[in-house]
Amino acid sequence: MQSVLKRIEGKEIKIFSMVSLLLLLVASCLTGTIQEAVQGMWQIVISRDALITDYFELVGYGPALFNGVLVLGTTIVLVLVQKIPFTGLTVAALSINAGYALWGKNPVNILPIFLGTALYAHVHKARLGRYLYTALFGTCLAPILTELVYLLPFGRPWNQVIAIAAGLFMGFVLPPLSVHAASMHMGYSLFNVGFSGGILAFVVVSILRSFGMESHAVLIWKEGTNSTMAVVLYSYFVVTILYGWLISKGDLKGLIGLMQRPGRAVTDFVMMDGAGPALMNMGLVGITTTTYILLVGGDFSGPIVGAIWTAFGFAAFGVHIKNYLPVLAGVYLSTLVSVYTPTTPGIQLAAVFAAGLAPIAGQFGPLAGIAAGFLHAGIVMCTAQMYGGLNLYNNGFSAGWVAIFMVPVIESGMKRFKIKKGKK
């Protein structure tokens, strides 16, 4: 065992990512045939991808999971080609793409955005690797490309050309936009590109509406608690914990230390605390989100499984049990006094994606976290209408606004309290 651990030292996250891709491929083969995968992929590519389009419901488990294989495989290849180290941020980027491959992303609609960011890097005489994370997260705008093919009045070939050009443009402007967006919420929302992507999507959709072209959000959602899916998720997360525990040689001090961090971006657990503690933390967050969906009687739809996988990935980059549970509680508590229930599709997603606001609880305490989750639940149910569901990271957009609103208010109140305390 010691010799094995010695050989994989420094490559733990890379190996984990490769094995995850392999497991996803096995899952897709066990739940569908090759013919179903090909037919399902075609249906995914030609269908609208606006929120919420559940590929489990649209084409079935096998094709949806195979789409996940293609999207995750593409992102891993890009990371390897650009020689990007497999850090916590890398895990978050890979996980969010794999997760959203179950409801909105496919290898066709994400490619122009990658190329647009590559063009930005070329113009600025830099390697694509410098902006690769922005490109990977920026695929949240992929549904706009598919939507343009249907909305524009010029005929299918021209519509496709314009859609590709729009993808190049969005990939080109996202890097500078994301930098400025991060300064607005000061790292208290982990889903930064979700916020900048929402701004860009709002601009694009506003222009389309001015020409009489209206995009509307949809709701294609697979209902029901799939016990097999729950078992698969739990097994995957338990194996992740065991893998991290072995890498840490049974020492939990790193995991305990990790949970003392506020989680404000940039907090890369892999780089700061090591691969072992980060993997154990990822497994714990994955188990927590899965358990929550089971307890409230939620649905293991494509979006929910994708959201769980996203929170799982960000547990390597800022999220842990201590700072996540308060915001999760805040979302749930909001359903006790609002018109929504814990099983409302948007609220289920809000509960899992509340992980993006975990740094608020980590920095300012559990009460602030509960307030952030409560506020997030209300805002996220309204924001998708602003851009017709064409920003996949709707929760990221909402989380950005929550952080922008709450953090200055909290900091101002804390300063005033300190001043009064000092006078006494």
C-alpha cells in the first residue's frame, strides 16, 4: 500500500478525475445501448437547452450519462493539453461541467465558447491555459447558441453561423467581465462566472427582445426519488472519502483544519490542505446534499444530480459542512413561510446550490449563513425570467446578488458595533 501511495503522490486528483470519467462511462453503458446513446445525443444537440431541460426526462439515463462522458472527457482533455495542474479549482470546473451535462451542456454548444476564449488569449498574446477556467465555467451560456438557431429569422444555415459567432463573442468577453464581477461580490459567492454570465445573458436577451425575439424558460423535469441513483451516489461519495482517507494515511487533522477555513474565494483546499482532506470533504458534502434531497422527498432528476455533483466539486474549493449547513438551513426555513415547498424544483436546486454562498457563513457566522440561504431562495425563483433561462448558472447569478447585498450591510453593522463597543 505504501508503495502505491508513493507512486500516485502528486497525481491523486488527476487519477480521481480519470476514474470518475471511467465510472460515468460504465454507468452510461449499463443504463442504455449504443443505439440509444447515438439517438439520444442527436436529440440533446438539436433540442432547446434553456432552464430547465432535464436530459434524464428528455432522452433517458443512458444517453444523458453518455453526454456527461463526452463533456467531462472534453474538459479533461483541455486541462491536460494546457498542462493545468489538478487543483481544487480544477475539480470544481470539471464537476460543474459534468453535472450540467445532465441538463443544458453538450459537446456542440460548449465548443464555440471555448474557441472564443482561445481567441481572447491569442489577441492578448497569452496561453489559453491562463483563461481556461473562465472558459470551462463560461459554458453556462451554451443554451444561447441553441436558442439563436430557433429564434433568428434568417433560415437554419445562417442562424447556425450567427449562433457560432455569438458563442465566439461570449467566450471572448467573459474573461474581462468575470474579473470585474468578482470585485463586486468580493469572493463571497463561489459561482463568480454564474454572476458575470447572468449579466451577459441579460444583455443578449434584452437585445433579442428589442427585435421581437422572446426566449422563455421551460420546465422538463423527471420526478421521483430513484433509490438506485441514491445508492450509486452514496457509493461514489463513500469511495471518495475512503480514497482521501488512504491518501491522508488515516490522519483526520487535515480535514479538521480544512473546516476552520471561511471558504472565501480563492480558497483551494487541494493546494492549502492536500488532496486527502479535500477528497474526504468532497465525499461528506456529497453525502449531505444527497441526504437532504432524500429527507425532503425531492427528485433525483438530471438537474438535481448535476447540482449535487457541482456542490461535490466545489467542496474542493471553498465549501465544507461547517459553512454549508447554515445556508442550506436558510433555504429550507424559507419554505416554512413562503409560497414554495421544499420539493418545488427551483427550491430543491436552490438548496443544493446554496453551497455557493457558504463563505458568508464561514466568514460571518451561521446566522448570516441562514439569512443568506433564506434570501437566496427568494431571489433565485425570479432571476431566470430576466434572461429567459439562458444562463444555466441561475443560482450563481442569484448568489452574486445575495453577496453584493448582504456583505456590505453585515460589514457596516459589524464596524458600527465595534465602534460602539470601543466607546464603552
